[in-house]
Amino acid sequence: MVTTLQNTLYITTQGAYVSRDHDSLVVKVDKVEKLRIPRLHVGGVVCLGRVGVSPDALGSCADEGITVTFLSENGRFLAKVEGTRQGGIVLRRAQHRAADDPAASLALVRSFVAGKVANTRAFVLRRLRESDEGERAHGDTVVEALERSLRVIAEAGTIEQLRGYEGDAAARYWGWFASTLHGADEGVVFEGRSRRPPTDPVNAMLSFGYALLLQDCIAALATAGLDPDLGFLHFERPGRPSLALDLMEEFRVVLVDRLVVAMVNRKQVRGRDFVAREGGGIEMSSEARRALIVAYQERKRETIKHPWTGDELVWGLLVMYQARLLARAIRGELAPYPPFLLK
């Protein structure tokens, strides 16, 4: 399968091969051409699983500023190839100064955490409108806890406190999350948030969706001229895109969790779409991965009015929009950084 949207080319067919023909990228499967697209129309390439890319295609993408990302079939990051980093040294120096400034770092982390918790609360409230009385009572308790979290987040004096408040809010949310799954097919269950590896089908979907979102955040930050690896909320670690992880916090519920709940309740995935692996992990079938990518892409086509600026844009450009606002905040043009908030 080959899918494009908002300049991102996703290749999921195992054995596919990407090459360059003049100014176009060509995708072939078993030597049969499946897609030909001008590089001018490509902003990023994401290869999942056994997908090959010719050195010529990699070089031409690097020259054009097109990042090629390699993920495992289940969405685990493996590697990326990119050309010269976009943006000027002035912005990157400002980012490094902010990372070394406790007050500047605290302000940014507060925005990241507040955005995530506020969007979590908005999602829970939306789901409660469709719940019965018993489920609503549990949900109301979660909403009250999230509202308390927002109050203490506003008053937190250290990043460690903010990390603690974020963790507590997440624990309450995941303790409630299973109640959103009303129409799941037999075997499509959620037994509490689990990662590396996900131990049930819903967690497998969440982790795969987050992997797609993370690549969008990396590309958006690099395009805005920021270093995706130098973050504030997430600890720095070699090879870890910490700032991309920071940025995606406000979008996890908005772009992934809501999508997974909808797919499960509509039976767009079935119990047969998941396979148990050694070690207790659960993997999605290729069909399930494709279904989630298509649904994710369709969501990115929908139009939304930005709550802070009033601009109309498609969901697929929202992460890019926020990355540019983050760049302005780091440069000192905005205070504080305004996270995207779900209405």
C-alpha cells in the first residue's frame, strides 16, 4: 500500500522499492510500478517494514530537504535520512538557551502538560455525553481529577512537579479509557496502558498511531527550524526526538486516541487482525495497519478552525502550525507557548 497526504508518502507494502527517475520518486513492487510522484509534491517519506530505497533516491530526497524515515512494521522507529537541517542558527541557539534556562524551560513544559491534560479532559467530556449513568459517574470523577490537575499545573514551580502531575493525570485517564470501547469485536480488548511491547490489541493500535504522529512532529519541527532532539519535558537521550515527544503530547488524544476508539467501536478492526508474539506482545496485521493509516490520513483531511488564531486549516497541517508557534515562543515572540486546545 502507498498513501500520500499533506506531502507525506507512506509505504507499507512489504518488498516495495523506491527509486528516482529524473525529478520523480517511483515506487515498485515485484518490479511493477505502483506510484510515480514528483519530488516537488513530497515533504516526507515513511517506510514501514521491509521497504527499500535506492541510494540515488535517498540522495535526491536529502538534497530537496525530504526526510526519509524507516519504521518497523509495527511503527517502531529505526532510522531516518535527512539533508541539511532547515532553519537558521539563530533559532537553534535560542532553543539551546531556553533548554539551559530553568524559567524558560518551566514555561514551555507547563504549556505542553496543560495542553495534554486539557485535551484529555475535553475528550472525556465528549465521551460522557454518549455514556449511561453508571459510566458517567466514573467519568465525572475523572473530569474532576483532571480539573484539579490543571489547577496545580498552573501553580507548579518545577519541571519535576509538572512531570508528576502529568503522570497522575495520565493514570486516571487510562483507568477510565476502557469504558469508551462499547462496540469492540470479540478479542479487541484494552487491559490498561502498556508499551514496548503492547500487550493487547488496543494498545497495539495506540502505539502504532503514536508512531505515525511522532514522525509528523519530527518533520514539523525540522521544517520550522527547530532541533527535534532537544526537548524540555522529555529527558534527553541519544537518538531520542525529545522535542517531538514534547510537541505530540497535546495531540495524542486529539489525533490518535479518538481515532482508535472510533475504529474499535465501528468494528473497523477485528480480533483476527492481531497476532500474539513471543514475550507477550501483540502485533497488528498488515491489514489492520493499513486501515489505521487510511483512517489517520482521512482525519488529517478534515478542516478545523484554530482556536487561538481563528485560521481555518486541515488537521494534517495542524502539527506544522503548532511547530511554528513553538518556534515563535522560543524566539521570545510569544509568551507563553499556546498549545492546541480541543473545544
